[in-house]
Amino acid sequence: MREPLKLYDLAGADERVRFSPNCWRTRFALAHKGLPCETVVWRFMEKDAIAFSGQGKVPVLVDGTRHVHDSWAIAIYLEDTYPDRPSLFGGAAGRGLARFVNQWTSEAVHPAIAKVVLPDLVDILHEGDRDYFRSTREAAFGTTVGALRAARDENIAALRATLRPLRSTLADQKFLAGDAPNYADHVAFSAFLWAHASTPVKILAEDDTLNAWCDRMFDAYDGLARSLPAAA
Amino acid sequence: MREPLKLYDLAGADERVRFSPNCWRTRFALAHKGLPCETVVWRFMEKDAIAFSGQGKVPVLVDGTRHVHDSWAIAIYLEDTYPDRPSLFGGAAGRGLARFVNQWTSEAVHPAIAKVVLPDLVDILHEGDRDYFRSTREAAFGTTVGALRAARDENIAALRATLRPLRSTLADQKFLAGDAPNYADHVAFSAFLWAHASTPVKILAEDDTLNAWCDRMFDAYDGLARSLPAAA
């Protein structure tokens, strides 16, 4: 048995509520590689616990004496360090294109989801994280949690429009990567887990064909994501 | 020598002005596969010339006794029919992800570019195409050419924002597909050729890092795209 890797993983007040989409990317990547992993509950106020990584954000992965931070850097590390295990990318072209999905998800989807989930996300946080989170996010979006809540319907509509290319792609194939998921699916689906954990609001309409892909991703890797409680 | 394939290719009044991004996708795919091709100048009013394909849009590719329409279907046809030639996708995962780039380009980038280029595009069309084009596009966008021209600055800003994930991806790698272009690059770059042929307006700022990728794509395949005159 190899020593499990260790992942610093953002949690809410309830430590089962692992709501960080960037940490979920790493959870899926580790499962895809078949690498056992122990998560370490981490909250925004615990900067000291990850100071060894030279920065203040999760995911931080510890692999024996080595550590890596930033979800994309971790994916590249895992792919290059464990080349004999199932590939996260399926080759050089797949790696290049997974980077595009990574950037589209971070730069187009995450901001659109954030506007929908932030008002409820504040409530699931550990009380020590709430003031930090609210003030940094309100500054980042140039608005208030109250204003986001008031504009929720239009923000949901904008999010659904942003998801259009994902929807049309998955109308014709089971996963972004084709017949089986790879890192591109991990990245895109992790954004949905963020919403799942943070808000009872349904970001997809009931008849959205993306629901079928979400179900497949919930089932993938022995139902890994089913450990995440839905927001009440 | 094999018989050249035949591609029905949309042209402006000047038949060198091949402005259709969907036809450029096929031009690049054929060059990537090393398949010789003759283009047939086609204009919107010439529906009869492609009636054999069972529909009214280009690209239509004729390969001996076979014909295929729709740029994605053509790419799949070429990949599956000529598997011993350089791959358009680099494997199953690359094919799946290229489909996502295809959909993102068609559904997010093309509408954003159209709003910028339509006012000038009308002027490069064959006179027989102008009324058809203007009326169908004004209906599609629910606006007029005049209104699009008046809103051009904000439409350019919106386009540049839409391109953000492409920009950040290509800040770290030479092509979408990594060290060499594949069909994902063909699709995304063809959108830029549409603007190049249709409007003298620069859709990218001079210091946009995407310019370097555009230059690489102009150079690719023995400078194939340099045959396209820039709009005056």
C-alpha cells in the first residue's frame, strides 16, 4: 500500500460540505488516477496551515516530501508524475484542449455561478470565515450579497446562457472527453458541485439535457461526488 | 495523384474573398490531412448548385461519388475516412473536446463577431446576395445593420470579453491543441478570418496576446490563410 496523498480541502461549517470547485477538480483527478487521498479540512481563516506552500489558497496537495498548489498545476503534476496510471488528458492535444475547458470554466462559468450561489454560500460557511468571505467577494463583484439575491432570476438566466456550448456538446456525446470522463469533465462538473453544496436553488431547469451528464458525473468514480450533501 | 476533393466555398463579390468561417474550418481540415482540394465559388443565391446535398448551406464537400455537408460532419468524415493521415483530433478525448471548442466558437464567439462585422460584411457581398443576407441577419439578431454600426464600440468590448478563455489558454501554449494546431485551432481561428475578410475594424487590441496565435495560424499549412485578402 502506498502512503495516501494529502489534500487540503475547503469545508463549510459542516465539515462534510466541501464546496470548493477547485478542490473538487483535484479530488476527481486523484480518483481518475486511482491514487488514494486523505483530505484535510481547511477553512479560509487557516492560512497558517498551508503557509508551507508559499501562498494562501487551496487546493494544496502533499505527496510525500513534495507539495503542489493550484488545481491546474496539480493536474499537470499528477499526469507527469504518474504517467502509468490512467491519463487525465488522453494525450498532448487533449491536454491543450483541457486547458481551454479549464479557462472557460474558471473565467466564464465560475463568475456566472458565483452570482447565483453567493447569497446562500455565506450561510454554509464556518462562522470564522463569513466576514472574510463576504467582504472579499463583494469587492470582487463590485456588489452586495443583497443585490445579488435580488437579481437572482436574471443571474440564473445568464448562467444558463453561458452553459450553452456545454449543453450542445453533451447533447451528442456522453462526456466532454467522449465516451468516458477526463480532466475536462472534472473541471466543468466541479462548478456544478459548488452550486449543489451551496444553494438549494436549481441552477439547471428540470428539462435541461445537462442534467443527464451531471447524473453520470455523480455516478462516476464509484459515486465519489455523492459524499457531498446537497444544500438544504 | 488522387482526384482533388471539391469544396463549395462561400465568396464575396470579389471571388477571392472567402469569408465563411465554417468553410475555412474545412479548408484547414483538408490542409491538415494533406488532401488536395479545389474550391467552387458559391454565393447565397446559388441554392440550386448545392441542391444535390439535400440542403442549402456551405460548406459542402464532394469526395468522388460521396458528398457531406456541415463543417463538423465533414471533419468527422475526413477523420474517419482518412485515418492514416494526420489526425484532426489526436484521439478520442481530443475529438470530444474539439467538439466543445466547435460549439463554443459557434455559439459564443460567432454571434459576438457577427455584431461587429455585419455592417461592413454587407458591402463585400455579391450584389445578388445583399438583400437576402441583410434581411435574414437582421431577423436573426432582432436589430438593424444601422443599429449594429452605432453600437460597434460596445460590441467590440463584448467580443473581447468573450474571447477571454481563448486568450488565457494561448498565453501558456502555442496552439489550443498544444505544440501544433489541430481541428480546435482551425475552428477558433476561422472566426478571426471571417472578421479579417469582412471589416477593416481590428477586433483585437494591438497589444492583445491573441495576435501572436493569429500570426502562427496565418503561417500554418504553408500560409494557407494568407490567400485571403484583408477587408479594405
